[in-house]
Amino acid sequence: MPDRLAPGLFLVLLWTSVGPAVAQIDLQELVDHASPGDTLQLLPQRYASATINKALTLVGHGTGTVIDGGGAGHVLALRSPDISVRNLMVTNSGTDVSLKESGIWIDRLAGSASVDSVRVEGCGFGIWVDAASAPRITGCRIIGRSDAAIISDLGNGIHLFNVTGGTVRGNHIEAGRDGVYISNSSGCLIENNHIHGARFAIHYMYAHANRVIGNVTDSTSVGIALMYSKGIQVLDNRVRAGRTHGILLR
């Protein structure tokens, strides 16, 4: 037993002690009381949305730990370097894609963010990385929306904008607009993902010197779209049931 109990862990236990009358725990208060470097062990409860502006690790108990955005804005906004989120569920962000409302928003301040084994569903965009360096998104399951009248009103599963050195590996992505969308980004690895039922499974726009390795796509309009991009290495991917193109080069 360590001499110092992590403040985040203490706060979670304190909140859950009040019993089932509490419908949703104030995650923002737990974050605000934690110190940089702490780990918040989130129990199988329902938590409200939060902005994380210090180096913290959030660890849940699988889909029993639910962070619910209440249908507005981002559910989790990461705005500091070295934040890690793993083994929990994120749901119910806003759905205004013009505002980039997302299940998890990784800000340009959040270098080296790590999102692992997180389920995202019922959100505008699943995970949006906005000009952050070296993010890692691994082992996640992202279920996009299919309730919009036109495809442009749906968000992408994972969206990388102006990202350097990102890793997107081993994720399962369904529905939505595009599975993984990469624009103005370089040095990123998209590897061993399974993408089903999106418009474009993997979609590059003005993104150079990236790698696409070992992915499986099925039941999409286009498997892999390489548009206005140079130096893309495409190896060992499997594209099945592409309705218009397997690989599209423009």
C-alpha cells in the first residue's frame, strides 16, 4: 500500500459511498481535485462529461464505466500533454459536426495522449485529434451514428487533423461517415484496424508520408482513398465489398 493515496481514487470512493440515489457522478470535480500524475480509478458508475487539463490517467471497468456527455459538446476534452484514458465507455456527445462535437476531443495541447480500449458510441465524431503530436489510439470500438438524412451530417470514427507521428492501431470502427480520416498529417501509422459499413474506410486528404498497414475494410463505398497525398505506403490491407472502389487514387 503506497504511503499516499491517489486523490482521484479517494474522490471516486467518496462519491460512490452516497449510494444509488446519485444518478451521475461529477467527473469534473474529481479531475479538478486530482494532482498531475495521478490515476483516477473510475468504478462501474455513470459520470458526467469533463475537461482534463493536467497529466492524468483515467482507468475504468470496461463498459460499466460510462462517461455521458448529455447530448452537448465534447464528452471528454483532453487539453494537456501526457493524458491517458483507457478501459471505459464514452457516449452521447453533441451531434453538430460543424462544431466538431466529439466523444473524445484531443486538443493541440494534448501531445502524447493515449486512448486505449475505449468504446465510443452515440457521438458526433468518435475521436477527433486536433493538431496534437504523437497521439496513440489503440484497441477502441467506435460505433458511428446512422440517423442523419445526409452523410455530411455524420462525423468520422477517428479524425486526425494536422497530426504528426500518430498511431491508430487495432480499432474496430462501424458506420458513421468515414472510418479513419487523415488530413494535413504526416508520419502517422494506421495499422490492423477493422472498419465496417462506413462511407470511406480510410480517407487521406493532403496528408503525406504516412503508412497504411494490415487493415481490413468491408461493406464500405471505398476501402482506401488516397487523395492529394504523397508518399503513402500501403501494405497488406484487405478490402472487401467496396461498392464503388477498393482503392481510390486521386
